[in-house]
Amino acid sequence: MLLSLLLTAPLTALPSAQRAPLPTGQGQPVQLAPDGIGPVTLGRDVHEAARIAATLDPAAAAVGPGCDARIQFGLQVDLPRDLAGARVDVMAMAGADGRIEEIVLQPVQGRLRTSSGAACRDAAEAFAGQLIGTLAAFSAEPMRAGPMTDEHSLRFAGGARVSARWFRGGGDCDVALHFGAPNG
């Protein structure tokens, strides 16, 4: 049943976390582009991007070292209706030069429960399919089986990619859009 829901419904129809209201004057959809989302784009100065992003979500003002020691910040924004209209978490990580080198965008609902790695891949394809108008066509890369996960990657012509990891032990599936991920 979940598989049919994933294949036929937009992401806004999927089970999701309760949307927390953004401060007054905010909450407008943010445009996706081949190199990022809104002010969060590859190559932009991380502090400049965070300053502008803080007008969309005040949490973006918190810039600092992340778990991998790179300078980063995060925010939540809404995609336009024609791109699923979903609320997404955005993380931007900068290199040693202070420029954004990686962006990860994930639907706020985070991990889905799926019955198989194939169902997780189908969820990734449904998400990627909604992004074709902005990011162009995508192609599937071979599935990588790890000791605990099946990992699927769908690469867009411009370099962005949707990844999906299915965790065998619990049936969890996380789907994310990556820009500029250093390891592919």
C-alpha cells in the first residue's frame, strides 16, 4: 500500500512531520536551481548565503562547524507547488575557502518506512521525477549493497543526484537531493 501511495501521490500527501509555522512574512516557496536552492548555491560564500537564508528561516543564522568540521548551516523552506510543494530541510557545507561545496536537501518527513530496497528506490524515483522540470533528466546508477543498507543513486544531467538508503534492519528509507557532494 505504501508503494502505491509513493508512486501516485505528491510528497505533500506522504506522512510528514507537523509543519511548524515560519515567522510572519516568511514561508514563501523557494526556487530550486541546478546548483542549489534559493540563496543556498554551490560556490557562494557560506556567511553571505546564511545571512540571506536567515530571512527565510531564522535558524539559518547559526553558522558553525558541523560534525565533519566543515562550516555549515541549515534551514527549512518550502518547495514551489510544481515541485511537490513540500517542506524540506537544507544543509549547506563549506570548504576551507568558505564557499559552499555541498548542499543536501531532504523532505522534512525524513525517513519513510518501506518493505524493501526496491520500494525505497521507487520512493527516490518518485521524488526525482518531480524535479525533472528544474534539474533535467536523471539516470539510475547501479545499486550498492552495504552490510546494513541498499543504496540507490539517481544522477541528474547537471550533476545533482537523489540518493535513497534502505536500512534492512528496520525498513527505514531516507531520500535526499545532493548538490556537489564530494564523493559523488
